[in-house]
Amino acid sequence: MSDLPSPSRLFRGLTLLSVGGLVLVVLGAATVAILAEFAKTWRWYFRMEQAMALATPVTLVLLGLSLVGLIGVVALADRT
């Protein structure tokens, strides 16, 4: 018996972590955008642009990891 977790469990963990991170990143960027719309100042609009510039590549990476994890979960699912 091996101490390594099964591949399906690894894909499930990858999916949960990447989707959770994706939700947090999008929620953070949305929070900054909402605050910018309430403040309606150039400083806050600049902060919103910075948040979007930072969140975009992170979101793309997490979205890619989520898709890989989901495909792995489906591919290794029990077919009973």
C-alpha cells in the first residue's frame, strides 16, 4: 500500500483550491471596483486599474488550473 494519495484525490484538491482562489481574487478586484465607484475619484479609479491589472494574470492561471482539475476529476471518475 502506497502512502501517496490517489490521482483523483489530487485533482479534486487542485480543483477546490484553484476555484477557491479564483473566487477570492475576483471578489477582491470587485471590491476595489465597487469602492472606486462609490468614491468617484481619480485616485480610486487608478487603484481599480491596478487591481484589475494584477488580478487578470492571476485569474487566468487559476482558471487554467481549475479546468485542468475539473477535466482530471471527470476523467478519473468511477463509472459505476
